[in-house]
Amino acid sequence: MNTQHKITSKKETASLSLLDVLSDKNILKTEILGGITGFFAISYILVVNPLILKDAGMSVNLTVFATILSSVIGCFIMGFYANSPVVITPGMGVNAFFTYTMVVNMGLTWQQALAVSLVSTFAFMIIAFSRFTDVLEKGIPSSLKSAITAGIGLFLVEIGLQKADLIQQGQSSLLTLGSFKNPSLLLALFGLILTLVLYIKKIKASFFIGIIVTSIVGIIFHVHDSKVPTTSLMDISKYHHLLFRFDFGHIVSIPFVLAAFSMTMILVFESMGLNAGILPDMAKFKKTFRSVSMSGVISSILGTSPTVSAAESVAGFQLGARTGVMSITAGILFLLSTFFIGFLKYVPQAAIAPVIIITGAIMFANIKDIDMNNFAEWFPAFLIVVLIPLTGSISVGLAFGFVAYPIVKICNGEVKSISLINYVLSVLFLIDLILTAFI
């Protein structure tokens, strides 16, 4: 009886308006606590996102403000428009695609990458506000959706291991183990063990605590990271240099078009799969999906990689949060965090690496939703999962998986299971692969 009452109460809470929540002190307290918990669970993004964007040539001193402001606005859109308890921040995985695929591998400048982000998020918004959302949701195999998240997760693990100096390019092999004489590697191992223990013990803000403690240990033992510049609140006076910094000069070039297509697919499918997997109330799916798309457009204008729904929002759900008050609370906390960015200079990559590794492992867990008993179903997904990290390109992994899907299904006599949208996307991704070969 008690269990049934709790479930009913959660459903009733989810249907409440913001004004209804404000009038009930008990529910309001739960929603605010959920927002605080959700914020601290994802707060590491304030450090991690600027450092990943730094590898694209962007200023940490400025992208930290873009990260904060895009999170604030995204959370407010989610709270006020969708009334959904989802925290919005620049996405882990999407920022990796922005930096390591578009800029490092494809040779785009970060200004061109921001232009790609704007085009992609705008296309995402058109899809989110049209009937095409239902077409994609029903037409794209769940195995491929899960594979995208799992593949990006494995890619993040690879990036985290490199930042921890645990792996490096080998001379006689693709990768080799780093030297344990390296103080940075030892600090990263300490941080990884600490953060794992905290996370497994379900300690609130485990990632944030892990970063702080590891950074303090690094200071004590003089493990410095020269790659982390000094950042202060005074740098906000220069923030206008990052706003509207789009370069559309190569908008008709093959790299730009391919990058825009791939990023759009990543944003749509990852957001669709993630929100469907974490939302406690699926009645709010469409508005949540639309909120993510609107927030993504704004984040591009503000000068950061696209924002997405944070999987860490689940930390707030577990406390009973069900409405947009949770998102609004998180947004307010992001705004207040502006006054503490001066501490960024004390955070080495060894403190960030464990969070990237564990986040990637959590995303990789989506592989469990793939039917391993049907080879024709999981092999295309397998290609996505392994090729994303091995090639260092999310777009290449997607292309191989989507092209392989109808081919394998046809060979297996499952022609009827292939939707029209599968064929269309397969052809588009095949063109993507062919054109990429000539870049």
C-alpha cells in the first residue's frame, strides 16, 4: 500500500504547475533539494567543458562564462517552458565531437565549428517542433540509438585516459601504458579511485568532491598543470569577444556540410534516447526535447558547444523532484557559480580525467539495451560503438553503423523490419563516407 501511494504521489507531483509547487512547502522543498543535488552532480562541467574546448583553440577564461550562461538559460527554458526536472549543460560527448572531430580531425577553426553548431542546433529545433520527431522516434532502431550513446561514452573514456596520462601513443602498438613515474598519472589514479568510491557509495556531488579533493592533493604534492590558465571574474569584461563568433565563410564546403549533418544526427538521436531513458514522466518528453533544441541554439550564440540534457539529472529524480522547479533551482546555482571561477586555475587535468572516464563508462552502459542474441541487430550497433573511439570520429562511427544496418538486415531476411527513414539515413551516411574520403 505504501509503495503504491508513493508512486501515485510522484505522478501527481509531475502534473503540478510551477505555481502549484510554490504553494506547497513540502513539494517545494523536495524540488529545490533535487535541483541542488542535480547541480552538484553535473557541476564538474564548469571545469571540464572549458578545458575540452581549450583543445579547439578557445579561451578557457571566456568559455567558462559561456558554459555557465548557456546552462543558466537552458535550465530556465527547461523549467519555465517544459516544467521538466532536467538540468541542461553543454554536453559531454558533443563537446568532444566539437573539439576532436570537427577542429582537430577535420581541420575546422573553432569559429567555423561554432557556425556548424548553430546550423545543427537550428536544424535540431526544426525537427523538434515538427512531426519529424515522431517519425525518427519510431523509425530509428533502438539498438542504434543506444549504440550512439555507448560509443560516445567509450570515446570519452579514451579521452579521459589520455588526459590522465594512463595511455599514450605507442611506437610498436596503437596505444601503450603511460609511465608510473609520472606524478600526474599517479594523481589521476588517486582521483579515479576516490571518485569511484564516492560514486559507488552514492555520495551526493561525488564528481565535484572528487575534483576538489584531487586538486587539493595535487597542490599539496606540487603536481602542477601548466595547461590550465588563470581565470577570474574580471575576464567577463572580455566575454563579448566570444559572442556571435561564427565563420560561415566555408558553409558550402564538404567538411562544413558533413560536420553539420553529423552533429545534427548526434544531437537528435542522443537527446531522443537520453530523455526517453531518464525522464520520470514521458508526458513531458516533447516539451523537454524542444527545450533542449532551443537551448542548443542559444549555446552556440554564447560561444560553446551545444547544450544537452544532463544524465546526472537522475540524481535529482531519486530525491523525488518531478517539476521544472528543480531545473530553475539548478539554473540559479549555475549563475551563482560565476563568483567562484577563480578557483579554476587550481584544477589540473589529472583531477578532470577521472570524471571524464566515469562519465564515459556510465554512457557506455547503454549497450545493455542492445539485443545481443540477434547478430543482424547488434552488429551495426557494434560498428558504431567501436569505430567512434578507434577512429576518433563520432561521425565515422555513425556512418558505418547506419549504412550497415539495412545491408545486414536484408541479408538476414528481415527486409520488413527496415523503415523508410532507415534507408534514407543509410544513403545520406554513405554519401557522408564517400565525401569524407576525398576531404
